[in-house]
Amino acid sequence: MNVIQSILVLIALLTLTAGAEEVKFAQVGDRVILEPPVGTDSKVHYIYWKNSDDTDVVWSNPFGSRITKDLLSDGSLVIDKIKDEHFRTFICVTKSGDKILFTRTYRILKVNVTLNPPSPLLPEETLTLICNVESLQGQKKPEIHWLNPQSRQVGSKGSATVKVTGQHNGRWTCVVTNNKKEHHATVSVTVVDLSPAPTSPQYTSKSCPLTIPCSIHVSWDQIKAKGIQEGNWHFIPKPGSSLTPHGSQRLFSLSLEDKLAWKADQNRGLTTASDLTKGNLSLMRKQGREDDSGDYVCSLNFKNGLTLNRTVQVKVLQIISSPGTELISGQQLNLTCGLGHPLPSDLKLRWVPPEQSSSSLTSDRLPAHLTIPEVGSEDSGKWRCELWRNDTRLTSADITLKIEPRLSVWMIVIICSITAIVILLILIFVCIAYRRRQRRMRHLGHRICHCKTPKPKGFYRT
């Protein structure tokens, strides 16, 4: 008798829901929420969620009793981390007593996403992404397209083929459009590539630290799996430099043995990150140097002949003082600040004199060459030249001036007088010493015997 009742209820449900089946698309692992029929009030109605064979999945009554915790307060069914067995039909029945008030039927269809070849990938490899979905018999197939990590549409009819670059690294989205409703399925693509190089040069000075960035966002196990052979840092000095007449210098080479580490060749005082396993390949130094200007190339070489490299341009801000850093009050001072070439229009300089200086430098854009006709002792101290782009200070250079007070005529007379007195005292001392020596010699002369035939002492016969 119970079996007959179940069959009759199922037939009634199928009759009520015929042609009203709603489709949900999902991929394995998604979280799916199925809402109860419109008009359902969980505080008043009985809510039953059933399979297509009329077996209960979960239910609740107005008094708060329920079989599982998969129901939300409004009666929605929650399926966390959906599995293959969940891709089927679910029916929600709302009752008041024994009377069926509302029904709603869902069909969950599976979205399959595949990558060929699977991640990780190297740049220049060809990647094909395929997205397909189950479809209901007799219904129009949904439209499918791909969005790349930059949210641009790629490919058509569920397939996209690209030659991989670093921009393809990230989350790709398969968009399934059915009855003007969109359903998204995502997949992560990993590209073994160095992080993009800075779009502008790195600026430094002898007063500021130097950092040359380079990094990679994948694990070293993935890098080794793609056949890495070697890694290097090279330095190419700016044109006209006499540092390396034969081209670039190799600064570091990568050791791929048991412990991942950089080996120094000509490190130029630069240091590397202590733990390369985190993907930080950057170089650094506490202070820049005048000869740091040039291009620094970070590279990784693979067995298939592919080389990944990033070039970081470094420019050094310098201050040149003429006639030097030690001056006398009243001298003309010429300060020149720059990068060794005319500044681009988006960069500007700011001079910061010592606090006690009488020089007034208030312009937002000051010339690279600064002339002070007569410096004073108040101009002694640290002068700073700052390089700015809009509201960002890129770097700064410092120079310390030592300015002695100017000697007056009276000071010169006093110095000359003291010098003359000292010389005179020395002469007097020499004369006195000479005369004493002469008197001593004469005194000794009187004590010497001057007899013509001196006789020796002793006894004589008479």
C-alpha cells in the first residue's frame, strides 16, 4: 500500500513539474544552492527535498525539526563540494498539512573542463582548453566561451587554443549561457615564468639602498620538472662606461644541486635573497654606487632551448660640487644634480639645503644646476637633491659641504705678527746659545799650560 502511495505521489509531482525543470550547471567541487519554490515560508510550511525516485534528501517542519543541517533558514538546499553522484534531479515539495502547495524541480548538469597539456607550462608552449557540458534531450545546447585571466573572451564553442605567455597564468573561466543565464566554471593555469620587469628604471644613489627585483611565482619542483638547466644574473653597464670593455659581466650563477643557491662570479658588492625556495631572485645592496648605472639581466635556461629573462634598468642620481666640498666663505658654489642625461618630462628635482642655510629654494621644479654666488658658513652641512615623479619620491642624493669663514685683514696682520714674533724669539735663543758657547770655550783655554819646554813630573838628579 505504501509503495502504491509513493508511486502516486511521484506521478503527481512529475505531472506538476513537467516542462518546469530548472537547470543548474556545476563542476565537481563546487558549492550549489537550490532554492525552494516561490511562496514557501519555512515558518509555516513543511519542506521536503527529494530525489527523482521520491526518496527524501532532507526535510523540515514549521517547528524547526530537520533531518540534516543541509537546509538554510529559508528552506534552500545546500550541496557543498558537489560530487559525481549529485549530478541528477532534485525536487522540492512544499506542503501545508497533507496538501501540496508548491513544487520546484532542479536538474544539476556537470561541466567538464580539461587542459592539454596540463599545468605547469612554459612560455611558447601551445595550450588547448576544452569546456563541455551535459545537455537535456530535446533542449537547445547552451552557448560556451572562455575568458582569460584578463577577462577577455578567447576561442569559441567551448574550445580555446593559445600560445602561452606569462599573461596566461592565472584563473580561466568557462562561461555557460543557458536561457540568458550565465554559469561559470573555473580552472587554474600555471605558467613557469619570471614576474614582469618594472616598467620604469630603478633609481638609486650613494645615499640610498639599491634593489634589483626578479622573482618567480611557481615552486622549484615545478621549475625542475620543466627541465631547468641554469640561471644567471648579468650586468651590462651603460654606454660609454669603461668597466667592461668586452661586454657584460656575469654576477651570479645558480647552483641547482642539493641546496638551491647563487654562486658569486663578480658580485659588485651585491647580495641575494637568503631563501631562493620562496621565488625571490632579487639582488640588493645597502647603498648604491656611481658605477651601478646599466642593465641587469635575470635569466633561467631550460633544456628545450627556452630562456626566460627579465631586464631591469638602474639609474644613479649624483651630485657634483664645484670647486669641491670644502670651501671658504665668499666663494662661488656650483652644484649639479642629475642622472647623466636630460630628465624626462615626468621627472622633477627638488633641492633641500641645510636648515640654517639662507638659500631659498621653494620651486616645485628646480634646475639640475644650482649656483650660489657667495656661500657663507651657514651653508655648511648636508645638501640633498630629490628625484620625484608626481607625488612619489624615487630616490635622493646627499652631499656634505664644509665652509670655513673668510679671513679678515686684521686676522692676517695678527697671524703675520705672531709668526714674526716666533721667528724673532727663535733667533734670540740661537744668539744666546751661541754666545754662551763662545764664553765656555774661552774659559777652557785659560786653564791649558803654554810652557815652551815643559818637564814631566817626577824626580831629577842635580
